[in-house]
Amino acid sequence: MSLVRSDISQNFSSFCFFLSVLVFKIFICLEYYSLLLSLTWSLPDVAETEVSCVFMERCILPCSFQVAPDFTISWVQLTDIHVHFYNDNQDQLGYQNQTYRNRTSLFKEQISRGNASLQLTGVKVQDEGRYECFISTNNGNTVSFINVKVYGMRQIQKTIKYLVCGAAVLQFVL
């Protein structure tokens, strides 16, 4: 009889251990999914905008923010290229990538109204891609993403296939 009682006691202990491990795992899973759910719900809404630009024309990448006394505007092409930086009420272009030199500007008279849009001139094929407009203020941060598509290069290549120079016709392969 003590042998049977010992087996039952051992099985019951094993069962309790198994049950406690199972409850612990369920608790961990619930905590994980609760955390995951709360992270998902707490992620900020990030604007995603598609902008079509014409090759060699000017193009405006939109961005706006809630006005605050102190702020910084940073434009980055998401291949880690610094496009434009504005701080202390002036452009700070020391770290600007050379491919954007003399081709970017902000609308200075509208910054005080929350307009951080970037004007890009002489649009190049290499300008196509994803951009981030990051605004840092003492009220918090604002992030916008802009997908830039460059159009018009194919039409220009077809149009400028032949160049007439005096009596000679020169053909270019672009």
C-alpha cells in the first residue's frame, strides 16, 4: 500500500510541477503578447507620402510640424545621405552630401508656421528613393517619410538622340 501511495504521491508531484510550468509558460506568453500588443498600439502614426518629380525640374517634398520655440529640421535620404539640416534659425549644411549642394532649400518665411517642406532643384535620377523629414522640438518629435519617384528621363533620352550641328548629324547613345 505504501508503494502505491508513493507512486501516486510522486505522480501528483510531477503533475503539479508540470502544471506550474505550464501556467508559468502561459503567463509568459500572455505577458509577451500583451507587451507586443501595447507596443503595436503605442507606435506613433507616421506619415507616408508619395511624390512624383520630373527629371531636371524642381520638386517639393512636403513636411509639417507643430510650431515650438526651439526646433531642428533634418532631411535625410534613407540610404544614410544627409540632404538638409536646419537649426538655430539657419541652414547648417556642413554635413550635407555633395550631391545635394546648392540644390536644396526650405521655405524660410513659412517655417514659423510649421512648414518644413524641402525644395529640391535640378532633380536627378539618383534622387529617387525614400526620404525622412525629422523634426525635433521641446514638445516632441515628428517624423514623415516621403517616397520620391523621378519621371521624365526616358522621354528626354528618346528626344535627345540626335543633335544637328551645322550640316552634320551626330547621334548620341544615352
